[in-house]
Amino acid sequence: MENTRVFVGLGSCGIAAGAQDIYDYMAPDLKSGGLDLEVTSCVGMCYAEPIVEIEHNGERRRYGYVDKKFADELLESVKTGTFPEKNMIALSEDGKKYLDRQVKIVLQNCGIINPECIDEYLEADGYKALTKCIEEYKPEEVVSIVKASGLKGRGGAGFLTGLKWSFLAGAKGDKTGDTECRDPVLSRKGDKTGDTECRDPVLSRKGDYKYLVCNADEGDPGAFMDRSILEGDPHKVIEGMLIGAYATGAKEGIIYCRAEYPLAIKRLNIAIAAGEEKNYIGDNILGTDFSFHLHVKEGAGAFVCGEETALMASIEGKRGMPRLRPPFPANSGINKSPTNINNVETYGNVPFIILNGADAFNKYAFKNSYGTKVFALAGKIKRGGLIEVPMGLSIREIVTDIGGGTSSGRPVKAVQMGGPAGGCIPERLFDTPIDYDSINETGAIMGSGGMVVMDDSTCMVDVARYFLSFTQNESCGKCTFCRIGTKRMLEILIRITEGNGKLEDLDKLEELAGHITKTSLCGLGQLAPNPVLTTIKYFREEYEAHIKNRECPAGVCKSLITIQVIPDNCTGCTLCARVCPVSAIEGMRKKIHVIDPETCTRCGLCIEACNFDAIEVV
């Protein structure tokens, strides 16, 4: 076992796939041989979890699809020094296709280092960029470097990061901006002896203050970029924030992370404590007069709090609702003090830019987009997971070459980009390159990087209904058209999926979409109609089939389909009857079965259970 290390990927995706069980199974055996089983996080190949890696004499082998039986083989190989080629995913054809087109900047350390060990981050050149800034550059020079890199905000808006930083750097802290304490206990009044000073570590700060915020309130269905980055390499995001604070004069940092990400929050807090211990965070950092304090704020899961003014309201203890701008956060943000907000991936790019220079980053360029972009591949995709690709790669290259096409083997139909406020891009436009301008031209948006793949069994009307249902439910209710307009649009879509639509409904949907887009305060309302508009634009024939023919071509909308048994294929195995939750299937063993259409709820469980293709949707 000399010169050997063994690692298990314990990101949320790996744990969900059974990686914790594999860790618990392998650790005692390795411990008895004098080895500690080490922890990494998600390497991005979520489709192959659980993943175990073995490093021997400097060579690292990555194994996927590890169950306890294969874990026994790996334990034996550690003892013998002879390692199997089976399930070695990085060298497999699928693994090479998945990895060869990627360029990893933000994800460079994810799945490689232990995210809970600052020493491993330091060994991977961690905090060298911060040290370089402090020792070699003035704050305004750091801003200039980030400007020259062309880095745009990766949260979706695509605003130039360096320009945004310059606004905060040029702003003056509001010395009168201290806010009333909103702690539900400490702010109580009436007892003359019970009033106390606000003890909130962020809001009670006094003096000339600027705030730097990391938006980790990732709420898009099918998106897990921020979670994976924070779980796999929290120090890189923290270092990016520290550099931003040095460049802009910010004194206080807040990472606003949704509470549904407990592992990310745990690792962030571990990283912050370790950074404070080594004087990368706190007062007089590295012996200088630069000070920066950092805290984690857990969000309650409101999608609208991804919008920066709603996020700031939530940090202050208020209800998360957007407000009019101006004033912009750079002038009046948290506690009425100058504030800058960037997302996780944006900060994750900054250390690379400082260490390697702006040219090293913007050599990955296409049109006006620079660097790389992290995407979460989800939906009906063969190789789902987290990827990082240079700007300019096409959607087809991502879905087909990297993702391997659909998991079902059926033809790919569309991708949903930009989350629930994004749009659906049809397969015929898959040669569209990945850059902000080109994606916007399709009617979708780059968004934070979620990419949900759909095959030809997907009903695009139902997809539009699903995403609009999500945004309608997540609307804060402040804007009339967002609150009521999306409700009216959703009612129309439900009516269409139930076979009660009219052709004029399509005009009404487009009319409502225009009003909602123009009159909503924030991006949630402004972009909520996108899934509806893009599906009408590219899949209008499906809407017309639902309306004119009262049929769902994909066989998805329950009100428009009937499930029946194909007599020639039925063997009477009774599997379908056994899984039916409403006992709608009748028939004796080895006799042809029959489905009662009045009782059937069209859940589809019988179709999944049948091994003889004896049940069809008509």
C-alpha cells in the first residue's frame, strides 16, 4: 500500500447515488492496512456516481459505477498493486468524450482536492492570487485586470464584472446607513430594561462600510452549478470574493446560500473558519491594513431572492421582494451602503485571471463572450453532470458529443436554457454557439447554466405549463401583471392541455406575455413568459394539435390520451394490474387484460412495468 491514496467523491450527487455507503464499506478495510480513505467532491461526472479514485506512484485512476462488489475488487487491487481497467471512466470512450472538449477553470479543483482541507487548496496554488494582489497591485489595478479579461457575470445577466466592481470602488460608504435591528427577539420594545443593542454580526457594523455579496441562491429546476462548486472548492469562491473586496474597498462579505444546500453551507463554514485561522479572512489580512469579514446567510428557498434587490432585502431580515432601481446597489444596497453582488461562478473565475493574466482568460473567446461557462446537464441526457466548456462551442457539441445524446436513445427534441425564465431551443437550432448574444437571439438566455435536455417523447405545451407554473408560484406578488398575468397565462395553458383551448388563446398568451415583460420590476416577471413564447414560436404545431384535434402528439397530457392493452402482445403476466394504483386493470393470469378508461388515471406505471410492449398510449 505504499505510495497509494484512495479517494471517494462525497458531493451531494455522489451521496445520493450511494457514495457514503461505499465510503463506510471501504474505510475500515483500508484503515486496517494503514490507509485513510480520503474525501473529494463531485468531479462533474454525475452519471457515473459513485466514483472512487486510486492514486498509486503518482498515477491517478478514476473508477465509476462503484458498488460493494466492485469495491471489493478495488480493495484487493490496492493490496496487490495491480489495478483493473473495468469501470475506469476517465479512460473509457464515454469518459474521453465527456472530458476532452472541456476546459476547466472554475472546476479545476473540484473532485481533485479535499474541499474541507485548506492545505490541499494551498498546494493547488490557493490564495496565491490574493497574495499577488496585495503584494503587487493597487486596488484600481486589480479592477483594470478584471475589466481587461472581459469576464461577464455568470448569474445570467452577463454584465461586465470589472465594470461592476469599478462602480463599487468609486462609491463612498454611507456613514449614516446603519439600519434598525430586525432580529425578532432583540428588536422587541416595551420593557424599559429589556432593550438591547442589535447583535447581528452584519447589520450592526458601524462606520464607512461597503458590502460584497455572493449570490448562491440557485433555484432553477435542473441547475446545480453553484452547489457543486461550493461543495467541491469553496476556497476558490472565497478567494475571488477577497480579491473583489481588496479591489473595491469592501469590508463585509456575505454568501447568500439557499438552506436546501446543507453540504455546501457546511463546507463554506469550514473554509471560512480555516481562512480566518490562517489570516486570509478577518482583520489585517497577511499583515496589511486590508480587512474583510465573511459570513454565510442561509436563504429560505424563495426563487425571487435570486434577484439582487430581493436578495438584499432578505439579508436585512425583510421579505424578499424586488424594488425599483435606481438607486442601484453600488450606491445604496445592504444597510443603505454601497453593495456589489456577483454569483458563485463569477467569483470562481477571478483567481485564475489574477494569477494568469487577462489574456489567458479571454483567449477563450467568441464574439463578445470570454472565458468558459459551467453547465449542468440534466433531463433526458445520457451523460448528465457538470461540465465547463469554452465560449463558442455549439449546443449540439455539448448535447451530442459531451452529453452523449438522450438517455432514452430517442431523438433529441429541444433543450431548455436559462432556467424557468429561459427558453426552449429546438434541435434544428443546435448549431447555435454558446455565447450571450447568440443564445439571446433564439429567445432563450444563457442564464446561470442549467441545460435541460428533452427527447421526442416530451410535450412542449406541457413543458411551458410546467415552467410557468413554477414562476407563477414563485412570484412575490408585488407587480400586478406578474402576479395576475402569469396566473391568467397558466390558466390558458392548463385549458389547452386539457383539450379545451381555442386558437385565439395563442394570441392572448402572446399579448399577456408582452404586458408582463414590460411591467414587471425584476427578471422573474420580465422573463417568465419566455418558455411559453419560445414553445409557441418553435412548436406551434403542437399547440394547434392540442386545440384543433384535441390530441397530444407526445402522449403526455392526460386529458387527451387513452391507455389501452394491445391484445396480440399481452401475455397475462399481471404485472400491469399489480402496479396500477387505482385497480383499473382487469384480467386473469395468462389471459388478455383490459384497462377501464373511466377508472384509469393515465399515470403510466403500467407502461413502465410491462415487459412485452403490450400497453400503448392512443
